[in-house]
Amino acid sequence: MLWHNIYLFGILSFVLALNRYTAIAYWKDHNRLWSFFPTCAWCVFLLAYPVIVDIGFIASDPNGFICLPRPLTSGNENCPKVYGRIGLRQCASNVVMMIGSVIFSALTIMKIRKTSAPQVATKLFIQSCVSNAIFTVFVITLVFNCLMWIHEDTADPTLKLVNNMICSLPNYGRQSINIIWLVVITRSMIRPSKKTCVTSAVRSSITK
């Protein structure tokens, strides 16, 4: 669970940004691209992604498979260092995926601005900036956290605990903000559609 957990943050954001981009740029083919079987294939890929990326590093580490099930409670003094190195690789993966999600988010926003929904594009731009800023804080604190595990002998335990708490806050905060902002954007898209329906109904009644 620990192995998969942080790896998934970046790749999930990337896939969601890709999904949102295809919904705008390739709206005619979107349902086909994200139908049941392609979506299942994406889910399998997401679950397999940490293994695909990290299995070579784990296999080449003498303590990799020994420490992997319980890196902090196995009793092996080398396991905290293994845990720290896994964390650094997770950070590198998340940075790459964050760059990809930023690119797709920017392309999506540019596509929306060309339509009749510039306000939605603005809200989406704000959400993307805030989310990625918080995610950047999370990755930076996670890097420091991993370095403290690698250099456990010289790391201050109090500083490690404080940094670990700081690392958790932006992670949960980012997820909460994304959910709230999704509701805000959805409501802003529903309201114009309701107004359009009312206007059309009034016009048709006047015509009759």
C-alpha cells in the first residue's frame, strides 16, 4: 500500500487532465475513447504503474524486497534508507506527471476560451494553479522527509515529525480543494444551460 500510494497521486492527476482535454478537444470521440473497456485498461495501468516504474530499482537493491512489505517495522536498519529512496523516486515520478497534467490543463483551458464559456476557463485556470501550487509544496516537503529517512542517524526526530505533519496537510488540502472546485465549475456550467433552456422555452411560446 505504501509503495503504491504516493506514486498514484501524479499519474491520477495526469490521467484526469488527459480525460478533461479529450472531452473538450475530441468531444465527438470522447465517449468511445473512455468507454468501458478503455477505462478498465486505464485502471489496470494505474495499478500497475508503480510496479512498472519501480520494480527494477527494488530488484537491484539488496534490501528491496526484504523491506518492501514493512519498511519501517521490519527491524532491518537499512529499511529506512530503502523507504527514503522509494520516496525520492515517487517525487521524481510525480514531478514528471505534474508537468504533463499542467500541459494538458493549459491546452484544455485554451480550447474552452475559444468557446462560449470563458468564465469556466478562468475558474479552471485558478483551480489548476492552486492545485499545482499545493502539490508542489507537498512534493518539496516529501523530498525533505525522504532525505531525513536516508540520513536517519543525523536527522532531528522533532524536525522529522514536524515535516511529516506539514507534508500531510497539502496532500489532503489539495484533494479537498479539487473536489470543492469541481462543484463550483459544475454549477457554473449548469446555470447557463438552465438559462438557455428557459430562453428557448419563452421564445417558442411567443412564436406559438
